[in-house]
Amino acid sequence: MNTLTETNPVLLTGGTSGIGLAVAQLLATDRRLILAARDEVKAAEVIAGLPNAGQHLIWKHDLTDPDGIEASLTEFLKQNGVLVADLVHAAGVFEVQAARSLELASVRRQFHVNVFSAAEIIRQLVRQKVNKGALRSITLVSSISTRIGAKGYSAYAATKGALVSLARSLAVELAPAVRVNCVSPGGIETPGTQSMFPDDAARVAHAAAYPLGAGSVEDIASAVRFLMSVDARWVTGQELVVDGGRTLL
């Protein structure tokens, strides 16, 4: 019998691209995954390329609609007969806008995906009648934008700062059953951050701003896996900054 079927899965948001995809690829070797995705076809393509592809599931839901999470997630778990042991919230909307042209719709969209959907998923997973006390860790992907001011990042940074605050309060509230932590990456090139890397010159300048040079999505995925693991069993309410030393400057 495949050992993956004997463990409760990881619910992973944002797992079809960027940091979330790297997390999926790293965890899938020994953990069952539930990929939260609005595009079921794309999620299926990702799963097909993962280790133990036949063991992973797709929860189809658009995280811009946090109000629909309760009905959607509870029904999914019930229909599939699964409980969630770990949550990794890597989904994120990144939109750069100057304050004078900041659109309320953009602010709402970023908060819906980056913060409100995480809070609502967590609310369901800590309910006894929904997840039967199976949850043991939550890892939220924040950003060093909460520590370094940058033009046009006000709304995005606000959402990522909210995640850090959410993690700290939940770590106290949910202990000792559930550990809650954040990973805050430095600037990483992903499909969602292409505006930061328009050409090779920009990539060189970006890497030069980091004492350890440019990082990768795999660097962040490794930090996520550590915080989920038994090696971090006495770590909760923490923000693990993974930025090649950028915030030291």
C-alpha cells in the first residue's frame, strides 16, 4: 500500500506556479497534496508532473471569493473523505500601484487572495466538525516588503504584514495543537513578479542588492518544508526571513 495514502494531506494554495509550485514539487515526494486552484486544468497538469501523481487532489476554488470558501471547502473534504494536516498558503496577488492611482478594486483583490482567503480556510480547518482536529501546522508566505519600504507596494505590503500579525495571534490561540509560522521571502523571480525583472540588466542589479546574490523558489520551498517538519516542533509564531541578507543592509 502506498504510504502517502496513510497520512492526512497538505492543503496548498498557489501551488500551480512560482513559490507554490516549488513547494508542491518538494513536498509531493512524501506527502499527499490538495492543490487549491481556480484553473482545474492547469492544476491537473501540475499534478501530472509531480511524484506520486495519482495520490494528489484538486480543490477547485477561486480565492478572490473568500465568502464561498466555507461551502466549497467543507463539501470538498466531505466528498473526498479527507482531513487536512498542514496548510501552506502561498497564493498571492502582487500589484504595484502608486498611492495617487491606487484602485480600491486592486486593494480588495490583493486582500481577498493574500489575507482573507487564508483566514477563512483556517477558520474551516480548525472547526472540529469540519477537520476533526487533524490540523497540526500552518505556514503563511509573507514578504520582506513588510520590512523595506518601496514605491507602489503599499497595498501589497499591507496584505503581507497582515499575514505576519495573523500568524502571531493564531500561534498563541491554537497552541499546542497547531503551530503557525510565516516565511518572508526576498525578491524572487516568478511568473507573478515579472515586472521586477524586465531584462537581464535588472536581474543583475537585483542580485547585486543581496549579499548572497539572487535567490530561487527552491530556497523558499525548503524553508516552508522546515517549518512544517518535526525539526521545527518547538517553533511557532515566528517569521522566518529568507532573503539572502537583503534586510540587513
